[in-house]
Amino acid sequence: LEVEHLKKTYTTRLGSNRVEALKDVNFTVERGEFVAIMGESGSGKTTLGRTLLHLYNPTSGKIFFDGEEINKENYRNYAKKMQIIFQDPYASLNPRMTVEDIIGEALDVHKLYSTKKERRDKIIELLKLVGLNAEQAQRYPHEFSGGQRQRIGIARALAVSPEFIVCDEPVSALDVSIQAQIINMLYDMQKNMKLTYLFIAHDLAVVCKL
């Protein structure tokens, strides 16, 4: 990933004020790296992560992946290669969907299966990968703890076999005892699946565990 002079400006509801969340941001992430972005709350870290994936449109600047520029016309082509793990495991999962449908939604969008059995097999495989089991596939998010919900979010991000994952403070909403489990799991996955991470955090103690 290569970022050049990235800028993101928000306009207030009344349109009278403009806030620069990102200003002339430049950095490079090499394949296979585990890079941490740190800063205080409100410093623009989440805006950066979401802008990289075009969940927010950049105001100006350039984003390259594998040497090709990502823009508003072609960003959908990179949806399989670039994914995000959201910060809040309580707000990021649709409460009306079962775990199977939450994870399977990405498989549906990208048509990554031929039969319903293949779809379910992939979902069960992903659940096992993050430490959950097949019996939990038919449950709803409110039936899980915070740590388990974040594992579901991670499985959803992995469903399309991405190469690059933005981890947007993935443990900040979790108990300290659970944080270490999630971080260790992410680290093992990065090594075993040859993933590249951009890890967003505000807590130096968390980053020191990476």
C-alpha cells in the first residue's frame, strides 16, 4: 500500500465550518508487514483507515495498491483484497442477522461458492479459524460476548481471503484479558496466511504486545 498526500476534510452540517481530519498523509506499507498507526482519540486514525478502503471518499491525494491507484471508479475491484475489522464489536454486526448470514454476506456479494453446502462449509471453516464452532452459526450477535463478537467480525473480514486488513482498534472495546487472545490470534493469522496489517491503536501498551 502506498499513500501520497492524502487529505480528508469534513464539512459541518450547516456547511459553515470545515475540519481537516487528514492533512498531507504519506506512508508505505510493504507486503507482509504489521504496521501500527498510533494517535490520540480524535486524531483521525479511523478516518484514515476507512478512507484507505474508500468507505470515506478522500478529499484529495492518492492511494495505491500493488502499484495501481485506487479511485472512486475502481475501488470496488479492491474489496476482496482489502478488508477492515471494525472497532466496536457491538455496533458493527447486524443484530437481525445470524452469524452464518453475517459471514456469508461477503461470500454472496462476491459469488465465492457454487452450492449452499459449499457456502456453509466455508462459513464453518471460518468460524473454527477464529475459535468458534459450527453450532454457533445460527445464533445472533446478542448471544455472544464482546470477544466472541469481535471474532465474528474477524471471520467476516477473512471471508473473501484478503491480502490487506485495516485493524481499527480491534481490541479497545474488550476486557484486558480478552485483548491478548485477540491480538495473539491476529498475529498468528498474519504469519500463517501471509496477511498485511495496518493496526490502528491509541494505547501504546497494546501496540507493544504486537
